Amino acid sequence: MASLKKIAKELNVSYTLISKVLSGKMGTTGVSAAMRAAIIQKALELNYKPNRLAVALKAGRKDAVAVFLHEMGVSGSAISEKLLRGISTQLARQGLRMHLRFFMTDGEFFAACDERLKHDVDGLIIGGVFHPGILKKLAELENQSLPCVSIFSGSPDFTKSPLSNVHIDWQHQTYLTTGHLIKNGCRKLACFCTMADRTAGFIKAHEEHGIPYDKQLLIPSQGFYLEDGLENIKALLDSKLPFDGLVCQSDAQAVEAINELFRRGIPVPEKVKVTGVDDSPLAESCIVPLTSATTEMEYAASKAVEMLLEKIEGRPSASIVIKPLLVVRQSSG
């Protein structure tokens, strides 16, 4: 990649003239149309690209973005890893540095938002578990000219909020997996109920397909972990209620449910079809590869970076909603 000095040497003109022409800041300097065209043409020939750090410094920018994350997802789900990978990849493409901090509580978030923050970075991306208690602080940061974009898990709809948020439609995950099992012939579906949005997706799919669901097959679940899946499937089997499909709200739940079904001589998918959520590494390593709905975390992270750059450059950036996708594997037949 060429430098300004290289272009100046090839055209036998001053470095200053090249800089002014390519930046569009001529001031009172005069230059002929022919010379201006020659400079631009030579820059294209030599694949000249401005030094991002130099441009940022001239604009008063730091070329750095803060990323504050409350990690989410159970072990093996790779949700937080996907989010960070998506952010870091997109920032690297833009030549930007990442200032990473983890937090668990509102207090830890407030402590990270010290006076140095707005002097060190151009903007903030906050992601992970939703913290309603920090929304006021995010608004304050924006009023202090620090643009913010959030990627909140389990957050309300931000489309009408002044804050910019990337919202992943969790309800759509189980809407997809439930609808898939119904289309595959299941009529007695059980669901491990941990998150209200995902339970709503299960119910919505039944309603849209005109299939009644049995409330007794809505099994309350304390969490998304392997042990929760084991406890839930034992409770379901001990109830003696018939079921031909199982909608789990995480891949971890589904993996341990499938293990227990096999231990009790109930093969998957021949007797019971099973789906999960997250499309995590667990889905592919399961004893029967697991049909699962994606989180779209890497895509969401990439969009968050794009939105933040728009705000840094003074352009409006509205909240968006991202729909997960369905990845079909053997567990659903």
C-alpha cells in the first residue's frame, strides 16, 4: 500500500500538495485540474489508503471502542464467545482497537464508566444479560457525546427507544423448532419452560398450526444447564404423560434429555423427536446430532459495530431485531 510520500515522489510534487488534494482540504492552495486528476489517478494506481490512526487523530478520535460484557449462556453454548468474535472481527476490519471489560452487577458497570472512558474510546458496545438499572447511565453517556449501542439478551423491544439496541428475537427460536416438529408429524409436544419468550414461541407455533397443546406438558425448568435437562426429563417421564416431541430451551437441556431417553430405552428420533436452542458445539457433539435454533450472535455483534460507527460519524442509527435460523440435524428425524 502506497504512502503520500510515494505518490509525491512519483509525480515530483510536494508531499503537502498530495495530502491537501487527497483530503479535500485545499484551503488557499491552488492546483490545476490536470494535476489534481493526476494525483487522484496515481493514488488509485498505487492502492493508496489513508492511515486510519492519523485520520482519527486529526478528527479528535481515538480509534478505539469499549466493549462491556455480562457473559451469558451455559458452559458449552459459546454464546459470549460468538458475540466477542463478531465484535472483534468487525472492529479489526475497520482498523479499530477494542477496550474490553466484563461486569456482573450494575455497580461494576458504573465503576467501569469512569471519567477516563470518554477520553479513551469513541463509543461503547454493551452486551449480554439485560440490566434495566443501567439504561439511565447509558442515556447519560450519550448526552455526554459517547455513542452507545447495546446487544441485550432477554431485553424488551427497543425499537421505540432513543437507545440503539440489537435485539435477537428469542421467541422466534422455539417458534421455529416447535413448528418444525409439528411439520414432522409431532402432535404431543412437551416443552422445558425456562424463559417466558421461548415458551411463548412454543405456544405461538401451536396456535398458528391449529394444534392444541397440553399444559401438563409444559415442564417448569430452573435453568438451561445439563442438570436441568436431566431433572426435567425425569419429571416428564415420571408423569407417564405421552409425548412424541420435546422442545428444549437450550442445547444443554436437550443433550442430557436425549441421554436419559436412551438410558430408558426410548430412542431419538424414532420414538421422540428433540430440538434445542443455541446451535452450540453441544448440538453437533450430542449422541444424536441435535436440531437447534441459532442465536445469530456473530451477526448481531457485526451489526452493532456498524451501528456504533454510524453514531460516531453523527448519523442516526435505529434499533434492529434479528430473527434466528433453524439448523436441522438427526434428532428431529
